[in-house]
Amino acid sequence: MLCSASELGISDDHSGLLVLEGDYAPGTDIKSIIDIDDVIIEIDNKSLTNRPDLWGHYGIAREIAAIYGRELKPMNLDNLEGSKDKAKLDISVEDTEKCLRYSGLKIDGVKKLETPLNMKVRLFYCGMRSISPLVDLTNYLMLEMGQPMHAFDSRQVESGIVVRSTKETTSFKTLDGVERKLPEDVLLICTKERPVAIAGIMGGENSEVLEDTTSILLESATFEGSSIRKSSTKIGLRTEASARYEKMLDPNMTVQAIQRFVKLLRDMQPDIQFASALTDVYCNKLEPIDIEITKPYIDKYIGNTLSTEKMVEILRALEFKVDVDGDTFRIKVPTFRATKDITIKVDIIEEITRVFGYDNIQPKTLDIALKPLQYNEERLLDHKVKEILSERFGASEVNSYIWYDNIFNSRVGIETNAQVKVLNPQAHDSNTLRDSMVPGMLSFAEKNEKTYDDFSLFEIGSVFSAATPKDKCEQHKNICVLLASKLKSEDELFYELKGMLSFIAKTLKNVDLEFTASTSEHNWVHPMKSVDVSFNGNLMGYISVVHPMIKKNIGKKLNIAVLEINRDVLQSIEQKLVKYKEPSKYPEVRLDYSFLVDNSVTFDKLMQDIRGFKSKILNGFEFVTIYNGKGLPEGKKSMTFRFVIGSAEKTLSSDEINEFAKSLLDYMAGVGYTLR
């Protein structure tokens, strides 16, 4: 049949019949003339992501040869013998961080060529169209070896090559005819006068190979992967070349790629001439990676599955150099695997096991010593505190930054004296590490004030302190709780916080804390409605209603109280053993009494006075609530306590209950507290 290349499925050209060079008898199988009898090998592409050596067909062939125990055919290269007596090219690299290696060779006497049909077919099968013989060769080499190359028209780069980065926004027209704005810090290939290519991404229209080109400057280079990725993203241009450079190619492949290009070009035109010596600027030499590993170490991971000989065979098939000394392997990693892939011992184990086959390894139970888990007591305490605050008291956990928001603090009137500064802050208003968590909690209160009438927040976080900016910084964790409400009074919020903290201390440590007059110097602490919290004389923190001057800047109708204690001090308290007694099988009686108390009397003083009352049937008492509203005598407040009485021997009679009530009220009157 007479067919176009498109109809044969070997090109997208359907302009006319495919004309074959040569004299072939009708009826000859076209498969004997053109390599169209292809085989598709499907490979999971997850393996390509971190394997730059697998972005070329030769790298895939190396893997298949190792897996199936076949010999890898050597790549035919030109020795470049005729170039050695020529003068070197004028190549200079200014940005040596981004350009790792730049190799170049000038070739003259290039005639009007025709890309071999089989090469066109292979390019088409790989998703690339044939453009011109020299461009086809660079694309073919990129697909075969994974090394992008570029051919410049020598007439356009006679003044030499300079590799540098842009200092400012630059306009540049690429090979696809698009005028692009290149931002600052994009690597370019330039002549002495102008840029001719975006390094690692695409060449320029001003230096492309034309139909009358007879001399080319062949570029084979390696660029730093992250810089190519960033430039490609900035420009919005991703190419086959940039996709490979992003993976960190082997710098030692540049010269080999030129040798391969020359070999394929000689196959097309044997009489090409070298116009320069191979010029190689190796800026950042890739240091070899040597790994020493023992067979017992490998056996620890995969069991005694493979012999030493088999392990060495697998590694050498993957082109690792291996010296064996008893059970010790001294391994030199090939450079095409040393850019970012093979670095440590377990990488060697992975190479051996994946080629051998994970399914061929017999699973075995590990024989290891079991040790009791050492719990982190601080983390356990944090978890228990969070559990109590969230589950029992319904508070919501928040997470804040460890630095002050200077703008917020200034706006609401918060003054801080923190001395620990950040050398390189994200913003000028966030340059000081906090020595208290309260300002951050108050900013959360402001954000929630318009949405909620009543809310409670807590956080366990780090705070930092130092005497001066030059002194050593000390860091510890604080527990901070904030209660805010438009429905409850400041006093109610204050005592709720006190109850929360007392419950935490009793539940976790089985101790009672001490509450004394506040000594805090923070300007958000209320001068009257605040207390210090201590245990055995060690100051832990404070509870306070927020100062009115700051409160009005957050929300005039919002009452706020805060609690902040040192978590490390709470952690250091030795837990007291809980003493249990058998509960009575007889019913208990709960009696609530509200006492009139002078405003000057502290809660601790009242509790101490109540503890002075003794009775055989008193099982315990607890604070219920406080009232200081209308109907009370001037200078008085009402505090309600619940007393639990009962007997382990019998049910209490009415007379016994009345006798207890009378003796309690007489005692309380005697110490200055009358029944409301």
C-alpha cells in the first residue's frame, strides 16, 4: 500500500506519501526497513521522581539489565581525538553556584543533513516531532541519556560564552517565538553582548540553528536543580530540559554526552571537522560518596537471605564499585546516583533488596530486647491539664505565636518589658519573644468579643525571660486560661478560675494551693481583684481580673479574668498519696449556708476559719458561690458553702442534724460570720 508517515503511525506528517531512500522490491516487509516493530515497557513512574538517572533510556536499560541479570551494552562514543590540538573556546562562568559544569565544543563543516528515518520514528514514539537534524540530535541525546544539550549557530556566539544571572528584569525572545520578561536572578547563557539562552530551560530565537548553518557550538552543561525549578516557575515555562535539570543531573555526564553526539553526527556525516578543543569549565566538582557497610548489618534488616557474592553481583550490576574485605563492603557510589539519591547505609540495603525482589525475602519475627516505655512526665501533665480544662470546664484550646504582637499591645495599652529579641523577625512588629502569654490571649478575646457573649480559652506554651538583652535566655512553659463574659460579673469569672486551678492541683497533685495578695507588676493585672498563687512558698503565677483601662479597649461590656501559672513549678510538686476510706452505706445530708463576710476578708482566711470547726459527723465541705449584689449590708458579701454530714454507723436523726447546724452556726458567729 502507498501510505503517508501519519498513516503508518510514525509521524504526524500527512502532506504526502512516505518516500523511502533506497531501492526495495515490492512486497518487502516494511519492518525490515524501518524500526516500527516496537515494544512498550510499562514502568511505575514513582521511581522517576528522585532518580535523575532514570530520565533517560540508557538509565532504564541499566536497571532492567541488573534486574534480569543481563549484560548492559556499552554506549558508542567518539574519542574526540581530532579536537585535542585545537584552541579552546572562550567560556567563562560568573555564577558558579548555579552552573556546576559547562562543556562546549565547536564543530565546522556541517552540511545540509537529513535526520535518519529511524531516529525520526523514535522521537515520534517518545512524543517529540522532528525539527531539523541538529536539533533532532540534541533531543535524541536528551531522551537517550537524560542529558539536555543545546546547539548554537556559531555565527551568533563568536565572541564567546558567559554564564551569568540577570541583575534586573530582562526581555528575551525564546525559540518558541514568545517575548518573555525574565525577572532578577535567572541564569542565562550569554555572549559578550547579549543573552542567547535561558540556562536549562530554552534557547533564544537569536541563536537557533538555521537551514544554512554549517558551524555549531555544542553546549552540554549541568545546572543546580533548585535554581532551574525556581526560574522555570517565575517565568512560567516548563520544558523537557528543565524537568530533568530540576532532578539534579550528574555533572560527570556532560562530556560523555558530547562524545555521544559527535558519534551520532559522524554516522550522518563522517567528514565533520572540529573547530575547537573540548572546553570544560567544572565549577563545582561532585565529590565521590564512599559507604562502608557489613554483611551482618544488612542481614539485620533482611535476614540471612543473600550471600556475599549475590550482594556484590547486584551492586556491580548497578555500576557500584565494591571492595570486599571479609564481611565488610567498601562501596563507591556512581556519580549518577550520588547527586541526591544514595548517601547512607540503608540506601545500599534498599538497592540490594529491590533488585533481588522484596517478595523473595522471607518474613521473620525480629529478636530484639523489649524495654519498658519511659513516659515523658511533662507531656503527660500537659495532656491531663488540657483534658480537665476542655472536658470538665468546656474551655477551648488556642495556639498562638511565641512573640508579642507589638501593634496590638500598643493599641490596647499593654506594656511589656521582655528582653529577648529576634535577630531576623518576620515583621518589625513581631521582634520580641513573649515573657507572658496573657497579651496573646487578650488578642484572642478581642477577636471573639463580637461573636460570643461568653467563652473560655486556654493554652500551654513557652515563654522566655532574661534580665537584659545580653543575658542568657531562660525558657519554660506556662499554663494560661482566659474567661470572658458579657453575662457574668468579674468576681464570678475570678472565682471560676480559682476553682479551676484548685481542681487541677487537687486532681493531679492532691494538694491545696496558697492564694495571697498579688505582687505582679504587669499593667493588665487588676490592682485589687488579683492574687498570687503559691505552693509551699514557691510562687507559681497569678489570677487576676483584667485592668479596666485595658478591658475597655478590648470590649466595654466584656468582663475578662486571666490565670497564668508556671507549668514547670506545677510539675515539680510531689504528688501526695490519696487516702481512701470506706464510704458509708447510710445516706449523707448536704446543708447549704450563706454567710455574711466583710469585703476585706480573703477567701483563704474564711476557709481557714471553717476548717477550725470540728464535728464527728462532718465529712467535708466545699465552696458553692459568692454574691455581692443588692440587698446586702454595706461592706458585706455573701459566700455560700455546702457541708456534707453523715455517719458510718447509722442514718442521722433530725435531732443530730439540728444539733450539728446549731453548733456550726454558733461557731461561725463566734469567729465573725453571721448567717445571711
